[in-house]
Amino acid sequence: MAEFEPQIIAFTCNWCTYAAADLAGTSRIHYPANVRIVRVMCSGMVNPMYVFKAFESGADGVIVAGCNYTDCHYIDGPVKCDAMFARLKKMVHVLGLEEERLRREMISTSEGVIFARVVEEMVEQLKKLGPSPFKIKMETLA
Amino acid sequence: MNLEDIIQETKTYYCLECGKCSSLCPISRYDPQYSPRVMVENALLGLEDEIVYNKKLFSCLTCYTCQLKCPSDVDYPLFIQKARVLATAAGQHGDYAHSGTLQSIAMLMARSPLKQNRLEWLKKDGYRTSEKSDVMLFIGCSPYFEPVFEDIPMRTLNIAEASLKVLNSLGIEPLVHPDERCCGHDALWMGDVETFKKLAEHNATVIKESGVKKVIFFCPECYRTFKLDYPNYVKLDCEVMHISELLAQRLETEGLRFNEVKRKVTYQDPCRLGRHLGIYDAPRKVLQAIPGIELVEMEHNREESICCGTSCFTNCDSYSKQIRVERLLEAKATGAETLITSCPKCQTHFRCAMVNKGEEKGPDIEIELMDLVNLVATSLGG
Amino acid sequence: MEEVKIGVYVCHCGLNIAGTVDVEEVAKYAATLPSVVVSRDYRYMCSDPGQDLIKNDIKEYVLNRVVVASCSPRMHEPTFRNACQEGGLNPYLYEHANIREHCSWVHDDKKINTEKTKDLVRAAVKRVYHHEPLEVKEAPVNPNVLVVGGGIAGIQAALDIANGEKRVYLVEREPSIGGHMIQLDRTFPTLDCSECILTPKMADVGHHPFIELLAYSEVEEVSGSIGQFKVKVRKKARHIDESKCVGCGICEEKCPWKVPSAFEMGLAMRKAIYIPFAQAIPNLVTVDPDLCVYIQSNGKKCGACIKFCEAKAITPETLLNQTDQIIELEVGSIIVATGYDQFDPSVIPQYGYGKYDNVLTGLQFERMTCAAGPTGGKVLLKDGREPESVAIIHCVGSRDQNYHEYCSRVCCMYGLKYAHLIKEFTKADVYEFYIDMRCFGEGYEEFYKRLSEEGANFIRGKVAKVTDQAVTEEEKGKLIVVAEDTLLGRLIRVPADMVILCAALEARADADKVASLFTLNRRADGFFLERHVKLDPVATPTDGVFIAGCCEGPRDIPDTVAQASAAAAKALSLISKGKITLESAIASVDETRCIGCGRCEEICTFHAPKVISKNGVMVSEVNETLCKGCGACAVVCSTGAMLIRHYKPEQILSQVAALTEVL
Ligand SMILES: Cc1cc2nc3c(=O)[nH]c(=O)nc-3n(C[C@H](O)[C@H](O)[C@H](O)COP(=O)(O)OP(=O)(O)OC[C@H]3O[C@@H](n4cnc5c(N)ncnc54)[C@H](O)[C@@H]3O)c2cc1C
Ligand code: SF4
Ligand code: SF4
Ligand code: SF4
Ligand code: SF4
């Protein structure tokens, strides 16, 4: 059987992490193709529901990434994102989701290398963990 | 099931078009675009699209106010439940409150095999539970509600903890199951029968394997679902009971003793416990058995009671808010210090109505809210 | 709803994409997706023929949605939106898939890349389905400008704008404009006299027909947004009749009450009624109500000034009953130029500031060498003697983890300036204690070289302490500066009569208040944050608010002036355009869904949503000129009433679901 290839959804803010991923591109920094990026304007825009939807649809891991505290285009988006993320983590924790499947990152415009590294690292971790528990549908009796 | 079948099953064809439902419906009172009568008429005219693609289909609280007064005994809430199945099949859904996270959590719970961490709150205190008990306390979604409603603030696990405390002091060390799932109430009423069935089957299996004879609920929605809906889908060989019923029963059989709690209270009948299941007396009996408690009724009580205004975390809107404001003003008008309810969701929605973070303020609707079991736990506690 | 018809365009980007992605296959695949009516691949989509493809297809296939899969949207989204618009389609009915930076350039397996590209295209198609046309709105710009702070930065900015014949309101907190620069004696590296170059500019400000100077005033409230700010200014009572005062100063001469002068850095006294310095603009006296005995005794004592003022500018009425005035202004943009504070070296007890009389700060020394200053320009010890040796300590509070990590940028240079002045005015030996000499500006290194030749002693080492505990005969009666000379690797003790501390420049003590007033951000070091450190250094995250000078961080006068002119240019370009394009992808409230809880109002950093009562129902309303579309409000809105246009749940969720869709 082919090796398990995890699917990762990354929500990245337009101004920093999305740009960092662009920079990884222009600098031709190679990283695994397992990640799909969703552009949002600000990490503070990420709704817990986006993350749930990703898992619901079969993602094995999710990254929520945006600016550092000091370079937010909207002043304090990352702080708001942190608050959302803390709540989200509590919810998925009760569901029994492994911690490694959900990452909060701050990657600034110039950190293409870091973006690539984060993806690499996560792919490796997820390969060890195997598919997300939410991928497995329950059998219906009826 | 098609529209025709639904009309048959819910006796909608008896409708006299008298409009009584619309005049009693709490939603219709505020939302000019919502009318149960028109919905029924459209069904009878065979205008399926008018029903299936109507967002207002998801506004009904399924509170059963209309059904109880309908001269033709049309089961409108059931009609709504079934019609939503059609809508769901057509890719329609209501406007989710909380961005749909609660719906999503229920859906994810319908996927196996989860290693939920739903009982961490149990580790905290010296509650007594037993894996071998023949009584089970159903916790439901409370562990999930906590982080969702952090900012309201609403601590649903408080109610779970109080229930456990109450059971312990009645000499019951119940089973609290780590692999319980959502009862499926919201999924069922929102037309997502697929998810509902999976959850029901899972819960039935878990209960069967644990060998318990009785399941106790502090949430009237879970209770109603187990009592009235599960039998249509799964086999459940055990007794189910709301904790207020258990308490009322013990009052009679054992003459429970409570410590004095001086407080003037009023009581909100949850739709599921009240109109759905006809349990009005049990909670009142319990309240009256606590020395020092003065129970005053709101203008609308028992069968006439007004719903807390939101159901299934869907179509929570300005009309829903107005219903809640109306109800809270009614509670305040009694002069009670505390509004008691025996449904965690009623409490959540009422508390949410009091969230008032803007500078400009609306009417003053602040009142203390408490679940019946929390009150009982206080008066039992030494 | 009209039927959705989507056109998909997959770009080769030469071989940049086509090299590692089978673009033809992707285009074929896209054609199979629901609602896609035309799907093409093309060598360079951004070229004119590429854009023409889109424009023609919009007509031919009656497209109402367009997806381009190419490079980063940060590069070409505007290009293709524009093409849509030219083709007659609302630019927001467009979606972009980034298959170059995020795919073809970063992964090398062509098969995998092709699959990933299909995912990205599919997600874009699903998302574009839910797009709605958005109106691009414009708002007019009020041509008046507010400048806050009348140091050299504020003065320069105000003059640049006013010379362009646009109205400027210049608000200065102190009785006179001038800021720190007017306290300086001579300015490095040219050593031209600060007063001589600044006072003409101050005078220009005073009588410029396009500048309204509001000195002794502070901004109290700012509302509105770019193009249309509303500002409330408190003009503090000077307790004199400003229209009558001629600034003769007779009152000051006669007033018997004194306190140490802030302008003279405590080296001289000023009266209860005073003009801070001779060339003050506006040239008016100000009464210090806390010190004025007439005011304090409620008119029972003193009153000397009333008697002596020939112009009748001071009366019992002005002294006892004059109150602050609130002035309301309307401006289109704001320049904040509130400058810096000098670091208080007494928090470093080892340096003995405040303990030993002859330990001075830089600004005190500036006053001392100034001909119009408290010593008449003489370098004197407290006891009136001339010093025989002077130690100058660099980096006091700068480049120090315990105080400020940053370099204050001007201290090395003014330290050198002092060495030169001491050599010029006295016969004293000069010792400069430095960590690194930073002489980066025009003529600065040359100045350093010149000073080395003038015979100043340079000691590389951070001073450990300044003490009066002599151990040798030679040290008796002197201050001893203890340091390691790191070049010699030896502990040294240098006896000095006078020690000058090159204290750091730090953010104003009230920077937090000013920041919240103008919705500015502060860096960890406390200074105001620019929008982009390299490419947008005078703009801030708040549109229409600019910053200049030392409020953004320590800098010298040339840099301050350059920034001030840059900020003025920004304000002028805004005025010259006359209108602003409002962000279209912003928040809007579905009133029937709103429960008026105010969560949105609470979380919004830009104060855009407000819950108000409409027909007795509490609902939120978004001020569209304030909203930036950050989306924070929609996350906390529990009902889903708050929606961010172009980022509505169905738009994002359909994209997310499509990305993981298992085929
Ligand atoms: C000891 C010393 C020597 C120096 N020597 C030199 C030199 O030789 N050459 C050189 O190039 N640079 C020198 N500098 C640096 C120079 O002082 C600064 O570059 C320059 O003064 C910065 O001007 P500014 O307008 O930004 O700030 P400031 O001069 O601080 O002016 C700010 C103004 O804003 C006003 N203000 C503050 N807050 C408010 C408010 N809330 N509302 C209204 N008004 C407000 C203040 O009263 C002040 O008038 C020296 C600095 C020091 C400390
Ligand atoms: S069930 Fe309740 S909300 Fe629904 S129509 Fe009847 S009265 Fe109205
Ligand atoms: S009332 Fe209930 S459903 Fe509505 S926002 Fe509040 S908690 Fe959510
Ligand atoms: S989108 Fe951001 S800026 Fe706009 S109202 Fe919401 S929180 Fe405020
Ligand atoms: S958060 Fe949502 S429901 Fe609450 S006031 Fe704002 S828009 Fe209305």
C-alpha cells in the first residue's frame, strides 16, 4: 500500500503568512505538497467553524497562521486569534483530537523558510499519527 | 417520505385554517414573515418548494404551543421536523448560531472511533461514580458547551456536577460513561436523520453493553429524545427519567430533607419537559419542598409557558431575542430574585440574552438564573 | 438567482507553472466541474492577449464568474479583477488560485503537483460560486490637516502643507512650539546654532496664513476616519487676554514667585507668569495656576502682574475666571509628531545623577553651553569653577537590556559635539566613554575624526559607576568614573570634575494615551509603529494618520525633517486626490439576525460597529468608513448576523470543503 499522505489545510493571513508562503515560492524552497492554503485577511478572521469544516471534510491536520503580534495589519488580530484558538483547542480536546493535528503559528512575511519547515514538520508528525479519527465514518446498522 | 406522507402522518390535512397557531406562536408575534398557518396551507396546496426553500422553516422552536391549542390536533412541530428532512435533502439548512460549531461537533461525534476527553471535570472533585452501577447519568453535550459558551458565561458542567452531587446524596453512585455521544436531538429536529441515527445507535449500544437499568437526565432535550424518539429507531431496554422526576419521587417515598434556602423564585417550564412530556408538577414539588423557597408563577406558566426563544442553535435572531426579552421581563415582573429552570439550554439562551457589551443599553432584563439541580444541590449540601 | 456561469483560466507562466504542472489536464478537469462553462489554459494570462481571453469569454459565454489559476493573488489579483471589470463584470465576481508560488515552484513531482493544482482550482470554483458583486464606494477627503506636536517635526510638516496652501491646525501642548530642538545649543555635525536655524521656521509658523497655531493645547478626542476626522482640542487657559498681551515680559520681571524651569532643565528658575524662552512662538505669557499666589489665594494676595501690565492683558477676571476652551476641528488627515522624552538617568543609581551636583544630562549641558542659557554659555561647575576634566558617558539607558535595548542614535554624535564645545570653552581634559562609536550620517565620521585630532580621549568601555570615594590623593574632591578600558583590558578610574550622561531618548511617558487617542500601535520599545518599516515608514495601520520624528523612535534632526516632509507629502497627496476608495470587503450586519449583544462592538479595534436602538430593537450598525474588514467581529458574533463581505461563511467553507474533497 502507498504511504499515507496526510492532508493539511492552512489558514493564513493575507499580509504575513500567505506572503511568507509566496516567498517560499519565489525562493524555490521545496516542501511537501500535502498542504492547501486558504487565504484569509487576518488570522483574527479565522472562525472555529473553518477548522471544524476542514476536519469534517477529511483534513488530517490544520494550521492557523498569521502575523506576529507586532506586525498585524489590523493592529491586534493575532491576539484575537489566540483567544479563538484557545477556545477551539478546548473543544477539539474534548473530542479527543490529538494536539499535533492543530497548530497555531506566527510566520511573518520574510519567513518563507519557516513556513516550509512548519509544513515539513507537520507532515512528518501526521504520518506517524495516521489518518484523522474524524475521517472514519460510523457504520449505520439500519 | 414525501410531503404527502408527512401531511398524513401529522394530520395536517385536518387543518381548518383557523389561524390559532399563528396567533399563539411566539415567533409569529415578532416575525411578520413567519406563520405556521401559511406553512400548513402551502403544504396542503402541494407547494413543496415554498416550504423546502423557505429559511423560516428553521425558525420554528418546535415548542408545541400551537399544537396544544390546535382544534384539529395537527402535529405541527412534527410536520416541521419531517419537512426539514426534505429541506436537508435539498441542501438547505437554517442559519446556524455559533457559526455552526455545535452542529459540527455533533456531526464529528457521529464518527468513530473517538477517544473523547469528556470526563475531565469528574477528576476534580470527590464525586462518587461507579462503573458497575445500574443507574447511568447522561451528560450529553455539556463538556462541549463549556468552551463554546465561555463568554456568556454559561457553565453547563455546573449542572452536571450538581446532578452528580444530588444523586450521590440520594445514595446513588451512577455510571458516567466516557464514550457517550450527543443524544442527536438537534440533528433530528434539524432534519439530519443520518447523523441522528448514528448517534442513537451508538448510545443505545453503549447503554446496552454497560447493562444499566435506568438512565437519568438533567437535560430535558436528551430526555425527550431517549423517551420519545429513540424507540422509533433503536431498542433501548431501560427506564429513562428526568432528575426532577426522580427527586419528586424520592420526596414522596423517602421524605427527603432539605436545608433552608431563603429565596423568592419563579420557574421556567422547558418546552421539552413541559409541553412535550407533560411534566409540570415534579419540578414545582421539588421547589416547594425546599424550606425558605417562595415560588411565584409568571404570567404564562405550565402549558402556556413561553419558550426560551431558541432551538437547536439555529435561526437565533432578533425575533428570538425579543421572545427572550419578553420572557425575562415577565420573570422580573414576578418580583422573584431567581429564575429557575431545569434545562441547560434554556439557561444558556436566557443568559445569552443578557449579554450586553455595547455602550447603549436595551431594557433591563438582568435576573439571576439557576438550574433546579443546582438549587437542590445547595440545599442538600451541608 | 441567475444561473452561475464560470470561466476558468489556467496559466502556464511560460514554464514556471507548466514545467511542473500538467496545465492542460487541469484545464480539462476544470471543465468538468459544476457551473464551469469554459475552461482554458494559456501561456501568459497576465499578458494583454491573456486578459483579452477573459474579456471576450465574458461576452461570448455570458460568464458571470471568473477564476484564474496562476501566480500569487498578491501579484495579479488586481490585474484580473480589472480585466473582469473591463469585460463588464463586477471585480468581486473573481477568484484567484495560487498555483505557482504555492505549488509549481515549491514541489517537484509533476503528478502530485497536477493533483494539487486540481484541488486548488476546484476550491476556487466552489468559492467563486458564492461570490457577490460588491460596490466600490468612495468618500470625500476634508482638505484640512491636523499636526500634533510642535517640535521640528511638527513645524516642518505644518510648513510644507501650509506652503501648499492647505489649512493646518498645529496643536502643541507647551506654551511655545520648538520642542527639544529649541533647547539645543549647536547641532552636530556642522555645529550651526540650533536657535538660528529654527527660530525663522517658528516665526513662519506664527504668521502663516494657512496655519492655525493652537499652542498650550491638547487633543482630547478623535472620532471619524480617514478623510473625515472630527477632533476636539482643549485650549488651556493661559489666564491672560491673548489678544492684548504683547509679550513685553514686564509681568514676568515683577512676579515674585519661582520654580525650576523645565525649559532650562532645572538649571534656572522661572516665574509663576512666564515666557519659557525669549523666542517663544506665540510670544505670550502664561500663568502657572498652581504657583500663582493671586489665583491660589483667590485674589487676596499679590497681583503684581495686574498692576504692571500696561497692555491690560492681565486682569483679576483673566486670572480668576478664565477657563479652558474646547475647540472642534474637522480634518482629513492627521500627523502625529509628539517627539520623545529624555531618559531619566536617576534610575541608574551607580551614575550618581541627582546625587552629585556635577553629573548632568545631555539636555542640561545643551542649556549650559547656550549663550542665552542659565550660565550665559559658560561651562561651569555648581560652585562656579571651570572644570579641569570632563567625562562623557555614552549609552546611558540605551543598548542596555535593563533599560532600552535599542541604540538612541544621536548620543555618540552629541557626545562628540560636547567634547568639541568643552575644548572650545575650557581647557579641560575630555574623556569619552563609549561602547561603539556610531557615526553613520552625512559628515558624521568626519566629525569623529576631527574630534580625535582635537585631543579628546576615547575610552572603549561601559562605565560601571561614578563615585566621590577617592582612593588616591589625585582623586580627592573629584568624581571618579570607574570603567574597564576594554581595548587595554584594564580597570581604570578617571577623576573628573563634571560628568555628562548621554541619556537615551525614550517614548513619551503618555505615549499609550496618545496611541489610543489616534488608534496607533506601539512597538515593544514603546515608540509608535509605522505601517511598514521599510516601505511605508510614515504611515500607520490607521489610514489617514501619519507619524514623523522621534515619536517613531530616536533619530537626528535631518532624519526627522525628512520624515516630516514625507508625512506632509502623504497628507498632500491625499488632499490632492480629494477622495478615498473605501474597502469593499467589509463587515455588514443582517439586522434580522442580530440580537444586539454588542460582542462585535466590544472586539472591534477600529470602533466600527455600534449597537443602537432601532424601533425599540437593539441592533448593530457598522460604520463603513471605519471598518477595515479584519473579520474579528464575525468570529465573536454568536448568531451569524455579522458577515464580512467576500468572506462569508459559505464562501470560505465551500472552499475549505472542496480542498479536502476526496475524489
Ligand atoms: C541631548 C540631545 C542633543 C541632541 N543634539 C542633536 C544635534 O546636535 N543634532 C541633531 O540632529 N539632533 C540632535 N538631537 C536629536 C533631536 O533632539 C531630535 O532629532 C529632534 O528634536 C526631534 O524632533 P521631534 O519634533 O520629533 O520631537 P520633539 O522635539 O520632542 O518635539 C515634540 C513636540 O511635541 C509636543 N508634544 C508632545 N506630546 C504632545 C501632545 N500629546 N500634544 C501636543 N503636543 C505634544 C512637545 O511639547 C514637543 O514640542 C539631540 C537630542 C538630545 C537628547
Ligand atoms: S411549535 Fe412553537 S415556534 Fe413552532 S410554530 Fe408552533 S408555536 Fe410557533
Ligand atoms: S441565544 Fe442561544 S443560540 Fe442564540 S446565540 Fe445565545 S446561546 Fe446561542
Ligand atoms: S471587520 Fe474588523 S474592522 Fe470591521 S467591524 Fe468587524 S472587527 Fe471591526
Ligand atoms: S455580535 Fe452579532 S448579534 Fe451581537 S450585536 Fe454584533 S452583529 Fe448583533
